[in-house]
Amino acid sequence: MPVPNDLGALAALLSGAGFIAASEEAHELLARAAGDVELLDSLVARRLTGEPLAWITGSVVFCGLEIRVDPGVYVPRWQSEPLARRAVARLPTNGVAIDLCTGAGAIAKTLITNHPSARVVASDVDERAVACATANGVEVYCGDLFAPLPRTLEGRVDVVVGVVPYVPATALPLLQRDTFAFESPLSYDGGGDGTDILRRVLTDSPRFLRRGGALLLELGGEQAEALGDDLGRLGYLDVAVLADDDGDVRGIEATLGADQPCSSARGD
């Protein structure tokens, strides 16, 4: 049966298949097909398998910017936009920022666009993500968290930001049924309570942050409270919990104090 090539009928098809934002998705698929009926059939067939829409259309809008997203690369979520905006607010005009687990480079590109005189560097363990972020104009290094970054950045960074994996291992089976049919568990798995990688970032960030620099991390649930002792021990001050419009916890923002403990400045 041919795929309908008008907005209303295609939206109805997608809605019947369980897609919540059916009208918006139908509009994007029609725009991508640009009148090519065979291409539209192919695009819709891919979407009906659960493949991420951004992989099919090739991009996603994040903080008002069109971000290229290649197949296999973690798709930036709108839920991360408030974190990106706080990072923009904390980054000085000529400052330095690090974006960890950058994926397609959405947060890094947001920082670059808003602060063109700043230096923004990023890292990711996935070579596909590194290639995609590079195509989005990001200076990105392939490797684990801070490991691949230039050592000349140590003690000079104004902002460390990251959407690192933070889903508890026990919650992974509760994600949408098609998630791991396409995306890698490495993009989500934060260990037992979801804080394994978050704690590593807390520990290693002081080596790169200047005193008074900002750390911004996406997290959820009770994780902000769970990290409270670590934040205090490592010398972070003015810790703020970031919540969305529904009051759900989405991240933390903290400032590295002047009297940061020596032990937290150690390397990997």
C-alpha cells in the first residue's frame, strides 16, 4: 500500500502506529522527500521500524540551530536545551569550554554560535560521533571523557558541560522498546544507580576547571542528592539543581571553589 503523500493522511498513519508527534514528524518526512514518492515510501518505512527520525532526515533542531545527525550517533534531545543555555550563560566571551560525550556536537555548537570568540572543545568515545561533530564545526577529540583533550587546557577551562550516560542499569529495560534496536547502550548506561560516569566527571573536572569555573551535568531522579557528598568533598560550591517546566530534575550546576582540595586535581 502506497504511503500517503499529504500531511493529514501521513500524520494519521504515523499516529495510528503510535507516534506522539505525528503531525510534526509527517511534516519533516515530507520535507525530506521533497515530492519524491519512492523516497517518501523508504523514509516512512524506516520510521515505522522505530529508527530515530533525526537519522532519517539527517538533522535535528537544538536551541534554534540545525544540527547534523548521522546514523548511529546519539540524537540530541530538547530536554538538554536548558543545560546548554546555562552553559552559554556561564561561558565568558573569550572563555574556554569542554563538552563531554558531545555526540553530534549540539551543546558545543550552541556554545560556539553564542560565543564565537571562545574556544570550545569536545570529546566522545564513538568515532561516528566524532566525525559528525566535526562536520558540525566542533573541535572534537576521540576518547574517554577528558583523556584525549590537550593538557594545555588544564586549569584554564571556564565551563565543563556534559550529557554523559546516567540511566541506572536497572532502568535500561524500561526505555522505549526500540531504543537499543538502533542506539548503543553506551549512550545511556550509567552503572548501578546511574552515577558511575557522573562521579568520574566530578572527580576529574577540577584538573581542567579554573577556580570559579562552572560544571554543568545532565542527570535525573535522586542523582543530584546522591552526588551531594562528592560535590562538597571535591570543593564545588553554589550547587544548584536544574529542573524543567514540570519540576522534574534535569541537571546540576556547580562552581569550583578557590580552596579546592588537592586530591581532586589528580589525573585519570
